[in-house]
Amino acid sequence: MPTRIPPVTRYLLIANVLVFALQLALHDATTAALTRYFALWPLGASPYVDVAGFEPWQLVTYAFMHGGFEHIAFNMFGLWMFGGVIELTFGARNYTIYYFVCAAAAAVAQLIVVKYFTHGFYPTIGASGALFGLLLAFGMLYPREKMFLIFFPIPVPAWLFVIGYAAVELVLGVTGTQAGVAHFAHLGGMVGGYALIQYWRGKLPWKPSQRLMR
């Protein structure tokens, strides 16, 4: 982990905290102020008179909003923990692209799941999808680094930790455990991150003009 937080990660941390502070100042709720326009709303007609529903900019804006102190604290800890390492590895430009691709991929996954499976109409917020993309990148780039959970203090290789975490998310999503948590958005962020890394590595049918990694 870098001793100093690289610039893009630092700006992301600041932006998330400022938006959360604005949510608190506006007493933001499900159909009020920021959530009404900038949370990720499902596709289709809105049942709420004062909520238009999905808009394209929500693919990004939802990732800067959070539902409470615990929510933002957990996500910002993850961004601080993994963001700097991945930024220094990718470089600022590619790191920025990677972060927002993961956030957008997570949003698309959530939109698909809500429209075709859960059929609810509720907003999704949080940077978790992008952070799961960062976790995926860490596992791919530093597979032998040791990681552990606080309640499971046994170090395991990063690649195994990431695969295990993804498997848990899949089980929780399929079984409907932890209602209110967008597990498939988390997985969508990981899938988006994996696809982009493989693209940069030149392992997809569409080849990049310059490869980031070899």
C-alpha cells in the first residue's frame, strides 16, 4: 500500500465524502433531492410521480452516493486500501477509466437483474461495484499477496480471496440473502474489470492500440 494516497484515489475519496455530506445536509431520502435524480433507478416507467426513472448519467452518479455512515465508511476504506495500489500500477489515466468502467458495468448488471428478475422499483447507490472491480484487479495483478478478513484472521492468497468473495456474492445474490444489498452489481463490477484488464492485455478479439500490461 502506498504511503501517500495517489491523486485520482484522493479526489475520489473527497468527492464521495462531499456528496455524502450534501446528502446529509439535504436530508436526502428515497424520492427526494439527490436520490431522485442521481441514484440508479430501474428501467421502465416510474410508479412515482416525482421520480422520472432511469437516466444515462445515473450509470456514474449513483456510485458517489451512500445510504449511511456505515455504508460510506466501508466503501471508502476499500477505496483507500486498494485504490492507491491499483492507481500506481495502471497510471492515473487508465486507473480512472478502469474505475468508471467497473462502476458502469455494476450499474448495467443491476439494471438487468432488477428488470428481468426482481422486478422492483427502487434506487441503487454506492461505490461498491467499482470497489469490487478494484478488488478483482488486485487479485489478478498481485495474486500471491496475502489477505484476510477481520473475523477470519487466516491469511490467504489474494487470488483465492477474490474468487471466494465472488462465490459468496453469487450465493447471496441467488438466494436473496441480505435484502437491500446489490450483490449482482458487485459481481458486475468484477466482470467489467476483468474484461477491461483482459482487453488491455490483448486477450480479447478486439485488440488495444497500446497494451497496458503484458
